[in-house]
Amino acid sequence: MLFKEIMNQQWQAGHQEGLLEGRIATLQEVIFESLEQYGTLPETLVSKIRNEKDESVLKSWRRTASKAASLEDFTKNM
């Protein structure tokens, strides 16, 4: 019984981690889609967005990207 409980807890933890990774990837893609109207993004910006793993930061950047009047506006306010 103990082994089964441990395996279930590990599965749950892995499942939750996978869900978080999916949410992070989705937020990153939404940011890129919002910014693509301004042309090719600088590699430094792409890397910064891809390397950010804090969901609350990405949510903030998503809101900023959706309101930005330009790429410069986004980078200034992120």
C-alpha cells in the first residue's frame, strides 16, 4: 500500500509540473503572437521571454504585450 501511495504522489507531482510547463509555454507563445505584428523580434528579447519560468511574470508580460503600441513600448514596460 505504501509503495502505491508514493507512486501516486510522484505521478501527481509530475502531472502538476507538466501542467505548469504547459501554461508557461502557452503564455510565451501568446506574448510572441502579440508582438509579431511589429516584425522580427530581437534574439535577446526572444531569449528573455523563453527563459522566464515565473508564471506571474509571464502573465504581466502578456498584458503588457496586448496593450503595447510598439515593440519599444513593450520592452520599456515589461
